[in-house]
Amino acid sequence: MTSRICVFLLLLFFVLPGAMGWDDKPAAATGQPWPEVTLANARITARVMLPDPATGFYRGRRFEQAGLVSTVTGGGHTYIGDPGAGTDFGYSLGICGEFLETIPLPDDQDDRRTFLRIGQGVFARKKEGPDHPKNDVPVRAATWETRHTSAHRTEFRQEFTEGNAGYVLEKTISLAEDAPELTVSYKLRNTGTIRLETRHYSHNWLTLDGKTISPDLALVIPWDFVPSVETFLGKNGLRMGARGLTFGEEAARPTAPTSFMRTRRTSGREKNQFLLRDTTTRAAVWISNDWPDFSFDVYIEKRGYCPESFCPLSLAPGEETAWSSTYRFLRAEDPLPEWAATP
């Protein structure tokens, strides 16, 4: 048994349970600036957080540590991030990506299983323990490299190999030169000898001027859908319309709970796009994704609205694929797409 495995087992059984959380929060503000770059054009400004295991904005093992878009502002609006929070982002990561399903790895211990989580590295979990990511223990972290930054673009790269699994992941955040558009692009290549099969999504934490969930907000969806069994309609006053979701007056209550909705599409597979709009200020975020086959969830808390489209990925050894999402941050005077009539 190698020294690395001995140390790992001590951590797994005696130290890390309960200490290692399924971290989905930003690092606590310490008064020192997080490493970041600012992308800006004439319409919008975006803060893009750089990876650093010691000082980075996000150091958890769930979402990608590189290229989180923590705030987007423009035209007098804050579309992502809380305008009153200053440096305290304790509830929101902004636009942050995650590879959902893990890749099993050969297991050389009777009491644990190991697996690869693309974007984060190798983890292990007790076979007899609760089957939940909060119980995952890091074995070896994948690290990010910041490759390029400019006024309109920043690029990241991660290369990782563990046994017969390996990949190269590239991520780019870019702004249009003269439009209120931000694009998050990915390229993934399988460099190992086993298939990589997972789903990727962005946890789009939209805030629209820091407004709490209220009847003013509407999510417009240009495809027909029905809620699946894993749905909590009614919480936060969540209501399903013909082409989207709205809220009742009960959404404004301080005690309104978290809501979650998983949908099943019944038509419109080619229209992987949706729009969150404040019907009072007419500010909106229009998100378009370039993959046609997708599932769709909505997660809602009092101070944030998270519509999430999942991209299925299945790569044989040597295969490569790419996908992207474009975010348009609209003001009252900007035209809406034809399908975006308020539901």
C-alpha cells in the first residue's frame, strides 16, 4: 500500500467526514482581493474570477474553479450579483459550471470506490456510507491554467489523467465587441482509454437588480413542457403558465421557501433558450444554448433564480466535442425575441 493511499484512508475515516462539505459557496471575504479579471464593452461589464487554490473566489470541489462570472452590470442594472452586497457574495456564485455525473475508476480498496469528476479531479466515497456527494473525499485535484486575458476575453485550460481516464478541457469567457452579450464556451477531448459520459450545466444564478423573488419576475420558455414528479410547484408561489413560470403574491413573504422544478419537454427540442424578465423595469436575461438535446431544471431561492439546461456528453477515446451558452443582458429599450411574450 502506497503512502498516498495510507494518508487518504486516514483522512477518509477519521478526519474528513463532516469537515469536507459539498462546497457550493464562495470563499469567505478576508479583506484581500480575489484574483479576477474585468471584461467590458460599451454595454456591459463582467467580473470573471480566476482560479487559485489558496486565494480564489471559489475553492470548492463541486463547480469549476475557473471562470465563474460573479457579476454582470450594465445600463443601470445588475443582472448577476447583488448590487448591495459589496464583497460579500455569500449566497451566490453567479454563472458557474458543473459536470454532473462522475466517471468510475478502478477501485483497489474493498471499502471505498473512486471516481473522476471532470473539472475537479479524483474523489472517493465509502461504499457503505450515504450515497451523496457531500460524503466525497478529494484524492487528487485537477488544476486550472489561465491561458489568456484581454478586454473582451479570458481563456482557461485543464489537462488531467488518472489511470485509464484522461481529458483536456478548455473554457473561454468572451464578450461581444459592441453588444450586451457574454458567451461561455467549452471544448472537451477524451485523452484516456475509457468513455467519458456525463452531463454539463451552468448554475445560472440570476438576480436582476438584487430584487427578491416576486410577482414582477417571469421566466419565459419557448417550448412546451410539463413538470416531472420531482417538482415543488406552489412553493414560493411558483405557477406554471402556457409558456413559462410566474409567481403569486405569496412569493413576497419573508418565509417563502426554496423551490425546485424539473421539467419534461413535450415539443420544441430545437429551441434551447429561455428568458428571465422583470416585468416592471423590463430588464431581462436571455440565455441561448447551442445543444439541441437537453433537460431543464429551475432552482429558486428568495434572492436568486437559476434556470439550468443540461448538455449530455458521451465521448469515446480520442473524441472531442464543444458547446456554448450565450447570455444577452437586455434593457427596457432592447427588443425581445418574438416568443418572449410574458406568460
